[in-house]
Amino acid sequence: MKIIAVEEHFLTENYRNFLRSRKEFPKRDIVEQGGKRFEREWWSPINYKLINPDLPDKVYDLGEGRLKDMDESSIDMQVLSFSFPGIEPFNATDGTSMAKDINDELAEIVKRYPERFAGFAAIAPQDPDAAADELERAVKKLGFKGAVINGNIRGEYLDDEKYWVIFERAEKLDVPIYIHPRTPSEDMIKPYSVWPVLTLAGWGFAAEAGLHGIRLICSGVFDEYPGLKIIMGHLGESIPFWLWRLDSQWPHDEMGIYSGPSRKLQKTPSQYFKDNFHVTTSGMFWQPVIQFVCSVLGTDKVLFATDYPYETTKIAVQVIESMPMSDIDKEKICHLNAEKLLRL
């Protein structure tokens, strides 16, 4: 069975070097432990990882090593996206410049391996007009399939109308925006900071991205741009679980006890999610949850992904192949939905 994985990450050497030059987060520095030198990548004031310079870092490999991993796991194609922590924490000038460099470099990789790789554009929402223009350039000139935005933008979220030019352009181009999580914003992170591990993929990522998705629904952006398509990883960042509850607690005119969104919405939260969102299996390789999400959204809205290189690709494939569902539903999740949505 053909398998297309749609949340597969990479970084570039230019990006790594830029982090090394920074004094603000995210940044990189050198630390010694046990008589050995490590490079330390800081994502926030309380989160970092130690990197052993003697070991290869797969996230930078866009060649034979990655292809070998794909072949060993039966992955036919990866749709590549720029990894967390992304360029969203930078100032507008640095972010916009970095996005163009990243996209040009990725375009060369896709051109070299057109049957194995496709790309989502990196954009810098810090300058919304420039981000919309870069999205258009990346789609029309570089052949990319949409864009990825890594979480909040210096503490702000895309429901702010100043960012909607990006959504307007995405709808016009008929390409999706992939909203990928990162650590919670400074305003959100304080209750997590007692246990820094809670700010990361095990909990904080989903809390941050799920909030982002719900804020978009509340904002009315999907009434303004009904053809807008959003992708969220990790089986929807918990939102499918909450859809009934969201609908049941949604403000109604006759209740008069809750303050609702700033504008009256045309649909319920669950209907917006079903109409405008797709979800991927990235990092969520658990059959009961996959079955639940498919039962809520339908298999047409679920796409296969692994979260490479941060998760084990072989497990991701094994779980989806062993799902108790029809062959056509597996085909939809593994490649047909991606081919339709991304025009692969």
C-alpha cells in the first residue's frame, strides 16, 4: 500500500548557524557535562535539549539517510515542513528573510527527489503581508503544497484579524495551512513551568495548538473564508474529543449568561472543525484514538503522518496497517486523502 507521510520535519544549516548567533530564545550555546562538550538548543527559558556533536542529527538530513529510513519503513513520500521551534519567534525582518532561504533550499531538494518529497512553505506571520506573498511565491513558483506555521507568533495567535491576509491568500490559492504546535506562549506557560516536561509534546504542545484551533473557530475566520483549509497534527490536538462539549456549552441567544465570540457565528464549533479542518496521525499511534477520531470526522479527514524524525516511523506504519478498518479507509488515510488535499 502506498504511504504518504505529511508531517515530516527538517532544519537547515543556515538556521542552525543563526540560532548559534542569537542571544534571545530560541538559541544555541555550548555546555560541558562530564568532561564532554555538548551543544545546547534552548527553545524557551525553561526548555532545552543537549545535542551530542558526535551523533548525526536526522532532522538536517535531506538526502540518502532520510531516504534509507523511508525505504526501511515503506514510506513512499514525505511532505516536508520546517521544524519546531520554527521562525515564528524571530523579528519580522529576520523571519521573512529566513523563510525565503528555507523555501529556496527545500525547493532544490524537492526538485532533486520529486517522487519522494513535496513541501510545505515556511512563512513568517510576523509580517502578514510578506508572509502571504511568500506563500504565493512558494506555491506558484516553487510548487509547494501549502504552508506550515509553528504555533503562536511571539505570543500572538492567528485569530487576530491582522493575520487574515494569510488565510485570504491560502483560500485563493486553494492550499492548506498546517498549524504545528510549539511550547506555550509566555502568557500561557507559567502554570506548566513547575514541571518543564509538561510544556513539551506530552502535554503543552497539544494545549497550545488546540487553543490555537479553537481561537480560529471563535474568530469567524471560516465565515469570512469558507474555503480555508487547516491541518492539525496529533489527531487534532485533542479538539475532536471536545467537540460535543464545545457545542453543548456554546453561547445561545436565549441563555443570556455567557459572553460569546465578538461576532455571531454561522455554525457550531463541531461543524467548523468538520468542514474546515483535516487531522493527521503524527505522533499518535494508538488504535483506539485513531478509531475514535475516524468515527467523529470520517476517514476522509484523516491523513497519515509520522512526525519524523521525532517519532518511530515503523511503529506509525505498523499501527495504521493493523487498524480494524476496510482497505479503502486505510488507502484514504495512507495516501488518497493527501493526494486529493495537496494535489500530489
